Amino acid sequence: MGRYRPPQKRKSPYITREGWRALERELNWLWRVRRPEVTQAVQEAAAMGDRSENAEYIYGKKQLREIDRRVRYLSKRLDELQVVQATPADPSRVHFGAWITLENDDGERIRYRIVGPDEFNAEAGYISVDAPVARAVLGKTVDDEVTVPLPGGEAHYVIIDVQYSQ
């Protein structure tokens, strides 16, 4: 039995200006602050002698690998991303970056912002443009009804509001 994993589906290459800045800050922090700190700690642990049973050394090397992996990912990803900052020609329609308010069949209202897959945050109400809800509402206008396929069945929503500023 092999360890083959099929390639992951490509993520959308879009990101908001705020999302771009956050990823760039993370990359700079990892490269300029965190990595030098961990490198120094590994050097100090290595100076203590036997590395085979030195927990600080082993853990530090593991941290360096994780930091390097994240730095490589962020560097590649930032090169692929396109920053979307223009308000669409028709602001009454749902496009990337829009804040939308949906109402379900029970009258409950939910507010989301459609953002890139690298910046989604459920607690803040940011959903990925690749999410089923976002795909269902893209291009729609206020008072349109949408059906969202979910694992437990379908959900029905009505678009109550579309805004491009919070």
C-alpha cells in the first residue's frame, strides 16, 4: 500500500489587500524574527554536547523545519496571488470582497464577507470564495433566493443586503 495522495484542488488566486498584508507580515515575522530566535536556541543547545539525547536541540531543529516549510509556502503563495481592490462596476451584485447578509427559512440572519481561501475566518464572518455559500451567491443581487448544497441536505437563503464597505 503506497502513500500516494492525489493533488489538492487548486485554490482561487484572489485575496483582499488586508489579507495580502497579513500574509506578508507573517512571512516577514517568521523570516526576520522567529527564525533567528530559533536558530540561536539551536546553536546554544548544540554547544551543550551530545545531540542525540538533547531535547532542546531536537525540538529546535523540528521548529526550524516547520518555519522553513511555512516560509516556502508563503513565498510561493504570495507570488501566485492577485490582490482584488477595485469595487465592481455593478455594486448591487455579489462579487469578491462583498459583505452579504443572508436570511434562512427560519428568519435567522447571517453576515459574511467573501474573501480568498488564504484569509477565511469563520469567527470574523470571512468565508472563502471557494465555499459552497459563496459560490451560490456570486453574481446574485438583493432579494435573490439561493440554494446551497450542504453535506446534510440543502439550505435555502435570501440575500438581504450587499455592501462593499464594512
